[in-house]
Amino acid sequence: MEKNYPLKIGLEIHGYLNTKEKLFCRCETDFLKKTPNIFICPICTGQPGSKPMLPNEEAIKKIIQISLILNCRINYEGEMKWQRKHYDWPDLPKGYQDTISGAHSTPCAENGVFDGIRIRECHLEEDPAQWNPENGEINYNRSGIPLIEIVTEPDFKSVEQTLSWLSNLINTLSYIKVIRKNAGIKVDVNVSTYGERIEIKNINSLEKIKKALEYEIKRQIEEYENGREIKKETLTYDDIKGKTIKMREKEGQTDYRFIPDPDLPSLDISKEDIEKIKKSLPELPSEKLKKLIDKFSLRKEDAEILVKNLALVEFAEEIAKKINLPKYISWITIELLRILNYNKKTLDDEDVEIKPEHLVELLELVDKGELTVLNAKQIMNNFVPKSFSVKENMKIQLGKLSEEETKKLVEKVIKENKKVFVEFKEGKKESLNFLIGQVMNLSGRRADFKKVREIFEKNR
Ligand SMILES: [Zn+2]
């Protein structure tokens, strides 16, 4: 495709705010759990006569955090009224969605800019339920979860720019934990070339956005070259057919009959609230990256690994207070991440507690020659989920393991590697070696190799 054509792209991004409870009730929000309709109540299933509770304060705090990151003006003096946005669809039992947008409301925040792209507005709304048109089933777990909608100006000039900006936005917002990691996004994309603006609704991944945009741009140029007019319309992207298709009239309609919701008071946010939230914001990934390179003299490659996760950067910053960070950086970017990945954990998981001072202690022992690098790595294997003082542990652990202790470790390894253990029982030699290796690692090499083999053979 030749590159010389006019192109404007704009986005409307819906992200799931990372809150424990839904927007107008106290139901849980973990909608990624498979069982349908377990987090429901009369409010989020729209039972007749049910009234919303006051909006979730955590959601309001998070929308302000996002608005600040996007450098928006927050409308604390404006009328942030909840509006009922009406449409009839099986996923919406109340017949309307509550949103701070529409004809009679001012959005939460306006006129921002993030990474060179202007932000028109941000607002807060509730998610509808999930409806499966194939079998008519409805799952209300998602109904009433707080959503943020971020609307950009049509400032993007290429597909690549759109994708890299969007991925930076998602990384930044999940890094400070304001949007839900792994929950995905829903994006409406508008694109114009030689004619009017075309909107493609509800695309849920970067890859699909790329495909939809490439298809749609090509289609519009062909229409233009064939002398046909490009008229304003609303499309969806069919991933299986690999093309954009026209939406049914009903879905594309825009008359939502907005009216103020009499059951909900206007949002009342003060300038002081905003200042307080501003102070509590962590440094953003871009600022952290600069600091790690300039202040701590890290290489860019290493700094980039750290800034993918707030907990990891903060861990590294703590380490840097005590020892030379660049010298030991691979213990974090390679060793620690290897161990976490192996255990399918991340540093910010609730059950993981790894203390920087424990790693510092370990590294100091390596530095003094009291531990070999290999031994230190083996000890570190046991830092997940909870780290420990290596010095204290070394005092206890001098000498070989008792038979009783060894047996316990063997049992633990069998429990955690049931499949491999079955393979071993079926006679696979590599499986036994693997299992023995696990016990040796767990014991910090203090188990007696022969004894371990013996215990496994007995268990066969
Ligand atoms: Zn509920």
C-alpha cells in the first residue's frame, strides 16, 4: 500500500478499574473466574426496586489517578452527574447503564495529553453483563464493574504509532495498578482517510486492532480509487473473516436518551482530594527509567526489564541503597525473575514476600567468599514465596540433613510434581533424576544424594 494518503485515527479505550468491589454494590470483581453468576446481588442484576449504593470510592480515586497521569484537567467544579444511558439489550437488565458522560453531565476529566497524543476526556461508567448470543446465557459477574473510558483526539498518523501508544498506555496504567492486569481492554477505533469518519466498535486486543485498521484503511483507499464515496458508519471487526462488517442498525444507534439518575448524587471531588491523590502517585515507568539510568547508572536494557513492574523497580531501589546495583543487577533481572517465573509468581503476588535485605545479605556473603555463586543461586531458589535470613539459616543448616528431614523434602517434591512422579513409577529414568534434583535444590545440596534415591525407590 502506498504511504501517501491522509490518515487520522482516534481511540475510545475502555479499561477495567482495579477495584475489589463493583461500582454500586459490594459484590466482588474477579470476573475472570470461570464460574458464572457467583458475584451477584439484586443491585447488579437489576432487580425491580433495587437501588444503587453510593459509588465505590476506590473507583473514584483510581479515575482521578488516571486523569492525572493523562495530564487532564479534572472537573471538580463541574457537574459530575450520573446519567442513565438507555439501550435495550439482554446484557443490561436495568435497561440503562450509569455513566458520568452524555448530554447533561460534564466528564470527570478533559483536555489532557499523554505521550504526545491529546486526550479529549475520561469518564467513569459501569460495565454491562456478558451475553452469549449463541445460547442466550447471561453472566452477571461482570455487570456493574467500574470501567474507565478514555477518549483521544484523532491524533494518530499511522497504525504503528497507534499500537505503540496504546501498549505504553496499558503498561503505564497496569504498572500503577489502576487498571486490572490481564483483564484486557475494549477499544472503539475511528479512522478516516479520504472520506468521513468510520467507527469500528469493540475490539479487544492490540493484534485485532492492527488487523482491523490495516483492513479498513486498505478498504477505504480502494473505495476512493474506484470513485466511491466513504460515508460515516459503524462497523465491527470479524476476526474469523478478517474484515470489517457493518453493524446491525440497532447496535449502531446513538440515541441513548440520557437522563440524570435520580438515585445517585453528583460526584463531589474537592481540589484537596485531587492534591492528596497527586502526592500519592508513584513515579511513572518513563520517569523511573530515566532515574535508573541517570542516578543508578544502570544499562538501558536492565532498566527496561525493571520498569515493567512497580514492585520490581521498588525492590531494586531498596537494593541500591545498600550495595552497588549495576554490579549485582543480574541477580534481580535474571536470577530473581527466573525463580519467580519458575514458580509462576510475580513479586507483587499477595503470597510472595521477598525482602531486599535478604538478597543483600546473600550477595554480601558471595562478595566475602563465604558462599560460592552456585550455592547462592541454589539458596535463592528457596526465596519463593518467602525469603529468609541466609546467615541465620546457614547456622542451622551446617551439616547434612537427617533422614527424617530428607523424607519430608521427598514428600514435598512428590506432591508438587505428581505427573513426573507417575512417570518415574512407570519407569522413566529422567523423571527420577529430575525429582532427585528437586530435593537436592530444596535442601541447599545438604541432602545425601544416595539416601534421596533410596527413599524415592522405596516410594515406587
Ligand atoms: Zn452486586
